[in-house]
Amino acid sequence: MALIVQKFGGTSVGTTERIEAVADKIAGFRDRGEDIVVVVSAMSGETNRLVALAQAINDNPPPREMDVLLSTGEQVTIALLCMALQKRGYPARSFTGSQVRILTDQAHTKARIREIDDARIRSELAAGRVVVVAGFQGVDDNGNITTLGRGGSDTTAVALAAALKAEECQIYTDVKGVYTTDPRVVKDASLLQTITFEEMLELASLGAKVLQIRSVEFAGKYRVPLRVLSSFEEGSGTLITMEEESDMEDPAITGIAFARDEAKITVSGVPDVPGVAYQVIGPVSDAGIEVDVIVQNVSADGTTDITFTVKRGDSRQTREILERVATEIGARKVSVDDKIAKVSIVGVGMRSHAGIASKMFKTLADENINIQVITTSEIKISIVIDEKYMELAVRALHAAFELGDPDYQPQGDADD
Ligand code: ADP
Ligand code: ASP
Ligand code: MG
């Protein structure tokens, strides 16, 4: 019998009615003879509500307790879904991460899965039950509850699919699949039938929250067939494919991602001597802060500026570290700009098409949008701009690269 892992996100289990609808869907697969392992998220809004409760008590809550708190959201959903399945006559059992034994490292709030013990799940399946597992959570070597970072239920699902060698991992969400960009920002975004694993990895890491980046990494590493599809509408969604070859037929650009959660840090008047980039970036990395786009200006008068981005939540700590460093190395000033956004165009077609960067820059120039920082890699170009132009930039680029769905029919929304 084929084994499928199905993950249902927050909106898909957002109310008891929706949980019942998910149970109906799973029942349909059981009737067709599939073995099903289900992973669910917390009901929509629940994880945010729990974060707010913690913040109300302590603006720097201890990570271990944060994980105990956040893991409760998914525990509610697994029980409710099993009740709905059993009511329909389908035997089902719920499991928390620690009951399955999803073993992680000890990095609370951003733990990584190390190992999954599949014995319990296999014996439940053999007994004819639907297995419902809480997403986003695991347990460390010492029995502490851990969580996998926001959006982590995707990773639970793909990791389970890898451990169980499932035929497919299906991520059910509130849109029909992976689009050329977030369909909430660009109404005529096109649904992609397939996307390469490499491109999906870039889009996820550059801000498209449709899949958590770790889940895409897992799918690549263990070659898990991964599909994103809608909980609410029929359709075959988007298949993430493992093909790495690109050819002239590929469109130049596959998709556009954006992120608003970064801050730009500039250290100016840095003496331009060997080792200075290390002196600036080193202490920031040593503090466990992830540094993204980095640029260093050409030196003018024996000094230079170093600019890079960090997650917005890390900007305060980064400033504190760099103010200390600036005094030590004799730099002039540290400035932090929180009001930035990163917009990236992604596509394997970039390898075989020339002129993509200049088209991107011209499109932004035509909209009068100033580019603050640029970085490129083989299949992506990212720019940092003023946050207030983010949506404008995304729409303009989507149109310029002709990514719109020709069959799109406006729904006549008031805000259209
Ligand atoms: P879930 O709760 O099911 O995990 P998420 O909110 O985490 O759902 O992810 C789905 C959302 O991702 C969509 O509602 C959409 O707004 C957003 N999104 C961003 N970029 C894309 C994209 N390229 N394609 C599809 N959805 C995208
Ligand atoms: N409930 C968690 C979150 O909101 C995990 C998930 O939904 O994937 O981030
Ligand atoms: Mg998600």
C-alpha cells in the first residue's frame, strides 16, 4: 500500500469546521487504500497568540519555556483531528513530537531534527490507523521539548516522509501551490506546475514563506517527492522536481521573493587595512547572528564603509557589538536602518539568459526606486530597497519579466 505524508497548515485547521473538512479529505484517501501519516500545525493565529502571551510577561522569554509554550498549539490540533476521524469511523491516533521520537539538537526555538524513530508510526499504520503527528516540535537528548522555528511543521512533514520513505509528501495550504510570487501581493501571479528544487530553495530562503527552508533542504537531501497544494480547492498543485539541468526553453525568471524582516547595518569610516572585514563581521557571527548581503565600498581616503544585513530582531544586539568594535578599530560610525526590504528574482534560466540584471535595474529605475545594495548568485539577484517601495517593486518586476497569468480574471475585490 502506498504511504503518503500529508501536512495541513494553520489556516487549513483554523476552525473546527475546517478540521472536519480535513478529516473528510483524509477519509477519502483511506477509502482509496492509502496509508496516511498526517502532520498538522496549530490552528491559525494560535502560535502568534502564544508568543504574545510570553511577551506580555517577559520581553526576553527563556527559550526552553518558549518551546514548552509554543508546542501546545499543535497538541490541540492533533487531538481534535483524531476525534473528527474517529467520529467518521476511521481509526486514528495522535502523537506529539516526543512520543514519535523526533529527536532534535538542543537549539531551543530553532532546533534541527537529528533522527526520527519510525517504529511506533509503522506499527500504528500496520494496525490500520491514521497517524496524526504534531508538527513543529521535537525532543532533545535530555527529554526537553524543542521547536523547529516558525513554519516548522513543513519540516516535520518532509522529515517524516524521508524517514518513512513515503511515496510523496503533500503540503496542503491556503493557496493552490507555489506561484511566481506571493499571490496576496500580485493578484495575477501564475501557479507553477513544477519548480526545481534549487529554485524552491532560493525562494524559500529569500522570503517566500510557502515552505520553510529546512523542509526544502530535507527534500533535496533525501530526495523526497514534495508537492504543495490547496486544502480548499481541487488541483494537482506544484511539484518540486529534482532536475538540475536548465535549457534555453526555460523562462529567464521563475519567481520573485521578498522579505521585510531584515535591517541594514553600516559601519562607516573603517580604516582600510587587511583583516578589517573580519574584525567587523567576526564578532557579529560569533554572537550567533546570521549575516546576509555584505558589501564593502572601494576605499577613498584610506577608509571604507562596510554594509550588511541581519534579521531585524538581531539589529539591536548587532549595533551594541559593533559600537564596541568601532571604538577598538577606530571606525567613524555605526548606523542601523530598519526600514528596508529585500526583493529577489530567482530562476535557473538566468544561467542561459543575458541581460537579466540590467532589465531588473531598469525596471526599478523606471519606478524611481533607489537600490541600496545588490547581491547576485548563479540563479538569483537580490536588491535592498526602502521598505515602502517593496510591493511596487515586486509588481513592476513581475510585469517586466512577464510572469503574469494570462488567464487571470479579476474578482472585483474592493481593494483590487
Ligand atoms: P500554512 O499555514 O499552510 O503553513 P503559510 O502561511 O505558512 O501557510 O504559507 C502559505 C502562504 O505563503 C500563502 O498564503 C502566501 O501568501 C505565501 N506565499 C509567499 N510566497 C508565495 C509563493 N511564491 N507561492 C505561494 N504562496 C506564497
Ligand atoms: N505553528 C507554527 C508556526 O505558526 C509552525 C507551523 O505552522 O508550521 O510557525
Ligand atoms: Mg507555513
